[in-house]
Amino acid sequence: MRRRLRRGGCGAEVLEEAIAKLKEQGLIDDVAFARAWTESRLSSKPKSRRLIQRELTEKAVPKELAERATSGIDDEENAYKLGRRRMRVLEKAGHIEFQRRMTSYLAYRGFPAAMVRRVVARLWEERQGRGGVDDA
């Protein structure tokens, strides 16, 4: 908000008064914003806790607030849920293609490599249990 007001030509004193009034009226609330952003990301475009924290800090949310807003995120469970949704697209893929594409998909969303390997292995095992094709 400060950056935008500065770009608009606001002086420092006027800028601080405006920020104070907006906070007083409840129109600027970093905690509420961080919470809402996190919930939105998890429901619409799931990403890892680390990437959501980075997005928040890029939006000028203090690091401590970003960490607090994302503290309840279970990356492994989110990676698994995301992978389960993606399995439909990969239903005809053989083992190597499945592994490569699922790994890329989850890694792109910021999940750690070791976790991605565990989740991909779990998803492949589940798929095989349903009678998938194995071309390893």
C-alpha cells in the first residue's frame, strides 16, 4: 500500500496518516490478508508452504506473519491430494512417464524433492493396486 501511494505522489506524512486511518478502519490487516491468501492458495492453486510464504513476503507481508499464516499447512498431505487429482491425466502413462510427469508437477509447486519421491511412489502403488499398466 505504501509503495502504491508513493508512486501516486503522496508525501511521507500524508502517506503515514492515510495508512493509519486505513488500519484504524480495519481496511488494512496483514494478518487477515495472509490468512485469506493462504486459504485461497490451498483451495485454488495448491502450492507448498514455502512458496505460499514467499508469495506473501513478496506482497510485503512481514516474514513472521507469513510463517504464522502457513504454519498449519501439511505439505505432504497437500502434495498427495494434488497428485491424486493429477492421476486422471496420467492414467495411461507407464511407470517412467508417470514418475517423470508427476514429479515435475509436484516439484513445480514447491514441494521438497524427498517428499515428492515418497508421494509419487505412494501414488504409483495405489494406481497399481487398481490394475494400472506397468511398463517399467
